[in-house]
Amino acid sequence: MTNARDFNLDAELDATREWDRLEEADDWVSGYADPDGRDEGPDEAPDDSWADEPDPELTSGELDLAERHELRRVAGLRTDLEDITEVEYRQLRLERVVLVGVWTEGSVEDAENSMAELALLAETAGSEVLDAIYQRRQKPDPATYIGRGKVDGLREIVQATGADTVILDGELAPSQLRNLEDRLKVKAVDRTALILDIFAQHAKSREGQAQVELAQLNYMKQRLRGWGGNLSRQAGGRVAAGAGIGGRGPGETKIETDRRRINTKIAKLRRDLKAMKGTRDTKRAERRRHAIPAVAIAGYTNAGKSSLLNRLTDAGVLVENALFATLDPTTRRTTTTDGRVYTMSDTVGFVRHLPHQLIEAFRSTLEEVADADLILHVVDGSHPDPEGQLAAVREVFAEIGADRVPELVVINKADAADPMVLARVRQREPHCVVVSAKTGEGITEALRLVDSELPRPDVEFHALLPYERGDLINRLHQHGEIASLEHTADGTVVHGRANADLAGELAAYAV
């Protein structure tokens, strides 16, 4: 028989063996984590401060890209619970969508390119595209966009694929969206709402976020709808839900209250954007006062505008293979080969059928393009339809008043483009240059063309500057054009061209 004392000794022996086993496991983990075998003392905490501090060698664009990718949904990874008796049964997944288009004009290739672009927009917004269909019609159906009979077929596709959203390639009226949702029993989203959602995800600056919110509210204001009788209930007397004073109108409904609040918010956003526009206008006026030429990089979304800015100026801005990766304009100061200073700005990309709400909301940002001295119109040479991109961007140029600004077409992604397509575009656009922002091909030629296209100073001068006025020589190098320079015993003889302000200062030394 085993007595109590023997039982206690056996228990202590088992506990000692278990403790030794855990210590060996700890030693193995420490050795794996620290190959050199160094062991931190009991009072020495591991230094993990690097986890929260950014790498000082990373550019701002690389930091922005890392921040954008910190939390990203991944298709195919599911979190279905195996035991359905759990209190909560949930699933984390991408939004599953079916794309629908109406082809009213153009060729079949145009319709397929438009659907392919819609698929890229949906994936950028965080969706998983299950299927895509389009229909040939003379004009969209006024009630359901695709016709009453086609809605039944679309409902069968939605049920078969398990989609939870239908995205339509066009700007639909509120009644069309409502009719489709009532018959399909899933959410219906048009192209405008999809682009607004992408802008809302990518907006970073305070001005960009305000611009996106303004565009969303303008879009939402016309599409408010009541679910059942909840939003159509009149509010009178002692209003419930805390509406109180200001909500007791003469029979004001809930939907009217929401529309009034949206109008109030829109007015506030416009005041805020007007104040922000004042700051931008001040900076622009300062550049004009110093006669600093401005170059704007504009073009279709994902054409490589930010990559080109990085290649030309070492700006280090965010570069991502996604639509509308850049929303906030970036301006960098750079110089020509002969030392003249000018600015180069990256702008938001354009797209076919760009929503008018966005053009109106981003008007202050797009003024960077309209007020520029030269536009670098970047087009994706590897795209199936670069001519369509050029036409779509020029439509927006006409809307914002930038069609009168001198334009240099930059055909980007030459390393991935078809030589036949490049030859076709070059024949159509004689004033162009072919580059690759990725490899650096053609960048020298592009800079040479930019130098030649920038506005020249308009006042000719001939002056003898004392040696103590070296500041004027420096300003001439930065903002003027020096034809000849000679150092003499009396001073520096300079001949060239300058702007009116600088030429006025040089007039005192004219010879």
C-alpha cells in the first residue's frame, strides 16, 4: 500500500521533471530567437521599440504604401465557424459582386474595355468579382437600366453565384436603383458610388477628405429613401427620438429632416474648402510673384503619374498599382538643365465618365492643372485603348478650363507596351515622348522637351553688376536666362532675359 508520504514525493518528482522540461523548451526558444546565445537579464526588457518607429530610409510614399497595406482583406480566406451551435455564426469575406453594363455605342472592344475597367474599380474598392455581363441596347431602360426581362436573368445569376452586390456601369437614377434592389433582393450600386467609395478609402489629407465627403453628400442627397414608413413619418408636437426644437416642423418627415441636415453639412464643407482654397491660392500667387513656371502631371488613373514624378524629381510619393492611388496633389521644386527653377505637381487621375460631383468637389485641386504653364499628359502605353484614355482626360480638361494650356503627351510604360500600339499613338500625337518611369527610358528626352516648353523670360537686359551684387547673379540663374557672362575689373557683364520685376532691378546697372 502506498502511504501519503510516498504519494507526495512522487508528485514533487513529477512537478520537478515538468519544470525541467519547460526550462529546456524556454532555452530552445531563446536559442532560436537569439542565435548568438545572448540571454537578457531578468531586469533587462527586450528592445521592441523598432516595431513602432518607421525606417528613416523609407520615403514618404513607401510609408504611405505600408500604412495602406496594414489591413487588407484577402480573397479565399474564410472564418466560418465549424460548430454551428456557437452563439454567433459569422463570416469575414470580400464583398461578392456581379458587374452589369449596357453597351449603347462603339465597338465590342470598347464595351469589353469598359467592363474590364469596372472590374478593376471593383477590386480596388475591396470586392471579389464573380461574374460580368453586358447588354446591347439603343439606350438604357428608364425603369431598370437593363430591361425588365433581363432583370430576371440577372436575379438567377445573383442567386447562383451567391453575390451580395450588383455594380452597374453607369450613373443610374434613384428610381432605377430602387427598382433593381426591389427585384434582385441585393444591393445595387452604380459606377459613381463605386468611384466615390474608392476616393473615401484613399483620401488622406484634410482637404481631400472634405472634398470626398462633399461629393458623397451631394450624391446621397438625391437618393435618400424611406424603408417602410419609418422615414416618412411626420414629426409634430413633442417629437420622439430627441429631435426637439428645430425638428417640430409643420408635418416635417424624417426624410426631409435628413435632407435638411445634409444641406447644412454641405454648406459647412463648402466654407471649409473655401478657407483651404485660400491657402492654396496664396502659395500659387507667391509662385507667380516670383515668376516660377509650373508643370502639372495629369492623365488617366494608374497611368504612372506618381512614378514619373518620382523619376523626374525624386519626390518619393506613394506609388501603387491601383486605380486612384493618388488623391492629394504633391508639388515639388526642381530645376532645368540650365538652372532655372520650376515646380512640378502630381494630380488626381481621371477616368471615363468621371462623376460631376467629383469634378465640382475637387475643383480647387484641379486648378493646379488649369493654372499650369505646361501639362504633362501621361497615358498608359500598355493599355488596350490609349486613345480612349486621351479622349476621356481631354474631356475633363475642357470642363475645368485646362484645354488652352500647352500640352506634352508622355506615353508611359514603354517597357510593357506593344511597339505597334506605341507607333500608332505617336503617329496620332506628334508632340509626344515615349518613356518608362520604371526603367528610366526616355526620361532625358522628356526633361529636354520640358525645358524647351517652359515659358521664357520676356525682357532683354544688358548690365554691369558689381561683385557685391552676387545675389542678383544667383536670381538670374534661378529665374532668368543668361546668354553671356563675363567677369571684368569693374564687375560682371551679363546679357540675357529676365522677368519684368527682375529686369527692373537690373535697370540701375544697365550698360
